[in-house]
Amino acid sequence: MNPTSLAGKRILLTQAQDFMGPTLVPLLTEMGATVITDDRVLTDPGLPAELVRSAGHVDVLIAHLGVPAATSTAQEGTEEEWRIAFAAMVDPLPRLARAVLPQMIARRAGKILLMGSASALRGMKRASIYSAARGAQLAWAQAVGVEMAPHNVQVNAIAQNLVDNPTYFPAEVQAHPKFKERIKWEMPLGRLVSAQEDAHFAAYLCSEAANCFVGQVFPVCGGWVPR
Amino acid sequence: MNPTSLAGKRILLTQAQDFMGPTLVPLLTEMGATVITDDRVLTDPGLPAELVRSAGHVDVLIAHLGVPAATSTAQEGTEEEWRIAFAAMVDPLPRLARAVLPQMIARRAGKILLMGSASALRGMKRASIYSAARGAQLAWAQAVGVEMAPHNVQVNAIAQNLVDNPTYFPAEVQAHPKFKERIKWEMPLGRLVSAQEDAHFAAYLCSEAANCFVGQVFPVCGGWVPR
Amino acid sequence: MNPTSLAGKRILLTQAQDFMGPTLVPLLTEMGATVITDDRVLTDPGLPAELVRSAGHVDVLIAHLGVPAATSTAQEGTEEEWRIAFAAMVDPLPRLARAVLPQMIARRAGKILLMGSASALRGMKRASIYSAARGAQLAWAQAVGVEMAPHNVQVNAIAQNLVDNPTYFPAEVQAHPKFKERIKWEMPLGRLVSAQEDAHFAAYLCSEAANCFVGQVFPVCGGWVPR
Amino acid sequence: MNPTSLAGKRILLTQAQDFMGPTLVPLLTEMGATVITDDRVLTDPGLPAELVRSAGHVDVLIAHLGVPAATSTAQEGTEEEWRIAFAAMVDPLPRLARAVLPQMIARRAGKILLMGSASALRGMKRASIYSAARGAQLAWAQAVGVEMAPHNVQVNAIAQNLVDNPTYFPAEVQAHPKFKERIKWEMPLGRLVSAQEDAHFAAYLCSEAANCFVGQVFPVCGGWVPR
């Protein structure tokens, strides 16, 4: 069988209406996966376990957690902004892991793909809250990836930025002249990464072909970070 | 004047009895700095502001936040372990920044040096909680570093590991045969980094000579991570 | 059409009998590509141009250049070992680029995929000659990748290590107890990356799905380097 | 004794009139070192050994090799440009190592500091020749650094860019409006790194305080690369 196929895979996708969800669901489905979706932001501590329980058999968990980035400066950011970012993007990770890893370890097969952000790899102004949360995610995926490797469970992360998606780059942002100048200067690719391109790469990382990657972070940002 | 000198600098050091504190305090003092210390773990949300207020003029804040690492696996780690790690090592950062940055921005001079961990740069087993917290720290320092650069305020981080210190490598750990084998295999340096070496590098990054570094992460781990 | 397909692509592969060649050729062919192969080490300065000329239309050039690594120490390595490594692995790159880029720029479509080495990303003993040559390759791919991006030509690199292949890991190396201990300590994956896994990833990077990657280096080494 | 001092150190500096030389010589001297200089580009294969022989006891070799960067595109660069860059910046490295390492290994003490370039860490247009040569340098330093560590000989590299120096950023380049816009967009620091700042950091890496760094690459580029 083609190891890049997702035929027969049961993929659990969180926050399926946001961020990359609207592109991921049809693509993964088209590639043969059964995509089990949930649309809630996972701030409630009980949700991750509930989600996994009701999903049943999960071959791949796509940890897809994103909320609009606070744009406060470091001296102005509030406790509330910090709490929201971590509650939605960071705290659910260990809960998801506790819920889903036992079945994967028992089967000696499974994957977690974190849809993370390159903002953790390169500093940006007015993004310290968001970047900190994203940094926790990537370091977590690296550590759990190394830990789970002997169980034949692969945990990896995409670190994306400047990918066309309605959560972070709505039309009004893209239309702004300053944004166009930013693309020109900061992005070797010269255009946003398309949602399709990002989703195809995610699909690859969900497949058996990617069994060799463990605890690895893959930038998907058109050259915004070099590696 | 020698730009590597710390003469006349007022340096605020948190958790001064732990981790690198016992080495940093005498060295920074010997190099001419006035070191203002506090010994508490900064879990209480009000402490950072109180600390900075009572310190008065702060030229350099050394954000030195560390608690013993939980060693649970990803499937076993508890909410409590997660909460402790983030409450002690991550949540204080924005509070410290809100408290100390305004005076630095006003003077157009100042530095924050984060004593972070290389565990955020390379995955380790049974370290996902700790690594996640350390990852939030490094990404935060990168972002705030880029944001503060135009104010002539430099925010950087040391990402250390395998540095001889009583918090993370007490004598009984170092004496263990498995630890010696780990050093042999994982650490090109072939020995722990000494606390003095780490502290000297930190002192350099606190000095005017380091004004050119912004939002940068410096591994200090004897080659455990290559860059 | 499925953007991960290679149907109709003309792929030029150098040193097709060595290294990853025996796995790449059948896989790329099976995925629909016409693979044009050459078996020579490209030391002769005139070969790259000749190769491209006789290949005609080239959609993707796989710059697949490898010779067995010298294992001399830095104080013992010879001029001859250095010259051989650079003549075979480094000097052909700009010649290949001069030969193949004009047609890609003219068509505003094309790719170069460098099959590079992670030895350029992490130091190893007795590998300075080899690593230096591999470092030249990766930096070259990053630079040409940024330069070619506006032409819609994508240049990227795989940085592999510990991938099962007869050039670098023949059976007698794999059977050695020291090698097994090395895998255990240095490689989170716990086994060599299979040639198939590496080749599938290379195939992905040759496809239209990978148009968003420019000047990027992808480690394929089972976690031997974290990113 | 202060481990950051260079008192009594004999430092051999190559190409001492170029690049960072005019700043390094007086600073290292002021810090107590005896600086042995040579002004030639080391293209001649016999020069490195001759240099080391006539220098006698060398505590630290600063491998400081730089020639103006070719600015050809990848499709236009010539054999001659490639040959000049590698002959001046890359090929001398193993010759210097063969000449200077034996005395360091014998004494179980010594350092090589490579003054390298961040152009090997991030792609730039019209810089593929130069970047490739610089990439060979950095990968070489990483490998030799790991190899020499057990001998208590430290080999490390600075990867600089956008440091004020007459070889790469003469006044006419700095005055150009496009250059100013580049600084604004690409460099979080918002100004060139001063030659003094770079030289102070190099001096630190030449001192005993830096004995804990092996095979490490330190970006000095005002945030142009994040790590």
C-alpha cells in the first residue's frame, strides 16, 4: 500500500472550524481518512478526555489549537490575555496526551501532529504572549516525540506562519499595504503559503510515510525562518 | 570604560538561593554590580511588581526562575505538576516585564537576561512538562527582545543544560553511573559545564558589551545542542 | 490533479547507482516521473552541463552527490581527501545550477532538491572533511533557494543522517555493536531511517505540493538533530 | 585570575589588515594578549604551516579568512569566483588545523576561533558562492570542535553579519538608502553591530572563561538570524 495514503485512518481534529480546519477536513477526508471533528476551543479542562473518549479509536490526533493573537506590548499585556492564550493553546496539550496516548502505546502505533507556529522560532513585535504559548507547544512536542518514539508513536509539529487562513490572515489584513511590504521583505516565498500546501504537508506527516520523524518541528512559512 | 565591566550596575536577581544564584551573586558583585536579590519562587502574582518596586532602579533583571523538573511521562503527568511548572517559571515573566520595562524604556537603557534551559531546544524523555515551560520562556524572550530593541533595551536568554548546579544536578545525580554514561554520549564537552563558566557568560550578557544582542538564545550546554 | 503526484515530471538524478539512488529511481518512477539518470561522480567540470544538455527538459534536478566520508582527524586529514570531497560533492553544484536554472527560470517552474547531510548540522568526530563539504551544500541550497523563489523555482535540501543506504551504512557497519550503541544513544527513533521513508519524503519535495518551500533544509535523521 | 583575561595569551590572527582585523588587534592587545599577525590572504597552500611555524607557541588561532563576496546569481557565477572564495576562505582551514592542532593537543590546551558568517545560516540573494564557502567553514568548526573537545582544545565560530567593517560594509554601502531600508526590515537591532561589540565577543571566546563551548556557532548579527 502507498504509505502516504490515509485510507482507513481515524484522525481526530480539534477546533475544526478554525485556523486550518476548513482546509484540513476535506483534504484528509479525500485522502481516505475518517476525520472526527470537534469545534470547541478546549479551555475546559474536562473536554480533551471527553473528546477522545467519544472518538474511540484514534490513529492520529491533530492538536490544532489556536486563538487570535493578542497584540499587546510586553509592558501592556494583561493577565487575562496571557491566561486566555495558555488556556486555549497550551494547557490542553497534556490533557490530550493523557487521554489519547494510552491507546496508541497499547497498539504500538499512533501519531500526534501539533499544528504549531513559527512565531516561536523567530521573535516578532507585539507577539510575546502568543509566541510564549506557541513556544511551550513546540518544546512540548519535541519532548513527547522523543519520549514516545520507542512506543512507535510519532509526535511532531508544524511551525507555520504566513499561511493563508481566516483565523490569522483575514482579507482585511492581507489587503493592507504594510502587510504587502512585510511579505516582500520578510518572506522569501513572496506570497502567503496556501492553506492547501500547508494541509498537504500536514497530511503527509499524518501518514505512515512519516514514521521516521519523531519530536521534529517543521517550519512551513515560505522561508520566514530558514530552518 | 571597559564595556564588559558591571561597575555601577544594579542587577535584580530572582530566586537567588536556587539554581545558578549561589554562583551568580558573588561573581556579579565581584565584577562591580550591586546585586539586589530575592529568594522566593515567584508563584504569587503580586510578587514581581513588589520586587521591582522595592528594588528601585534596575539596570538588569536576571529572570532566574527554576523549580525541580517533574519527571512524569506524558501519559502520567498531572495537572498539578503542569500548574506548578508554569506558575513558577512562565507566568512570572510577563509580570516581571510589566514591572521593570517602563523604567528601562524611559531611560532608553536596560536589559533582561533570562536564565533558560536547553531542554526547550532538544527533546528529552520524561521532561515534557518542564520542557514546555522552558519553551514558553525562550520564545517569550525572543519576542520581547525584538520588541524592546528599538528602545535600546536588550532581552536575551541563556539556554543551559548540564551545568553543575545544586537544583538540577545534585551530587547523588552526578555520582550515578548512568549519568556518567549520558555525559559521555550526549555531551561533546565530556564534563558538566561549571557554574563559574555559566555565570561568567551571564555576566558578559549583562554588560554593555552585549548591547548588540537582541532576542537571542545562547545555548550553554557543552555541545548538547549544536546551536 | 493531486499535487503530490509526479506524473509527467522529468526528474534528473545524478550518481543514480549510489547512496539513495537505488531507492529513489523505482519510487519516483512508480509515482509517475520519468527519471533521467547518470551514474558518474561529477568531478569532471564539464559533466554537469553535458548531463543537463542531454537530459533536455528537466522539471526537477535531484542534486545527489556523495562519496564515502574520509574518517581522518583534523590534524591528519590530507589535501587529497579534502580535494576529493569538495570536487565530488561541492564544486558540481554551481555547475549544475548554471546548466539547469536557465530553462527553469524561462518556464517559471522547476525545482532543485539537494540530497544533503545532517552532518553539517551537528558535529561529529573524524568527519570534519565530509561535514565541511556537506555544510557548503546546505548553505548553498539556502542561498539559491531564496534567490530563485521569485522565479517560481524551488531549491531545498534534505539533511539526512542514519538513513539505511549502502554507501554510508553497509551491513558490516550496521552489525557492529558500537554502531548499535550509537543508535540507542544518539537516535531518538531507535532505528535507522529506512531508505523508503527518505525517498518518499524526497518525492514529496519534488512535487507541486512542495511549492511553498524555498531555501529550506529538512533534517531526515530520526531525531539525531532536533530541527 | 580573571578567566576572561587574555594576559599572557599568544593569539595568531590571519588576514590581520582585513575584515575585523583592525579592531581585533588593538583590543586583544589591550586585554593582555600578544597578537601575532599575518596580512596575507592564505590562498597559497604552504602559507598556513609557515605561519604557524614562525608564530611558535600559539594559544589561540583566530581563523579570520574573508574576501569580498561575489554577487553573481546562481546561473551566472563563474568557476573563477567559486575558486577564489573557496581557496581563500575554506581550503586554508584544514591546513591551519594540521599546523596548529598538534601543539595544542600536546599541551592539552588551546583554541581555534573561526570568524565566520551568518550568511551560512540564512539564505540571501546573489550570495550563493559566498554562503557556500561560509557554510563549509561553520560545519567544519562544529565537527572539529566536537573532535577536539576531549583534548581540551576548543573550536568555535562566530557567525556574523551586519557588523560594521570596511571589508563588507564600506561607507558607500552604508550610505545607500536601500541598505538603510534593509537594516530597518531585516535587523531587529536597528543598526549595524559595531566592530567593537563583535571584537569583545571574540575576545571572550578566546579566553579561559569560554572553555565550556565546543563546536558551537554564535550568531553576531543583531537578530538577523534568531539563533
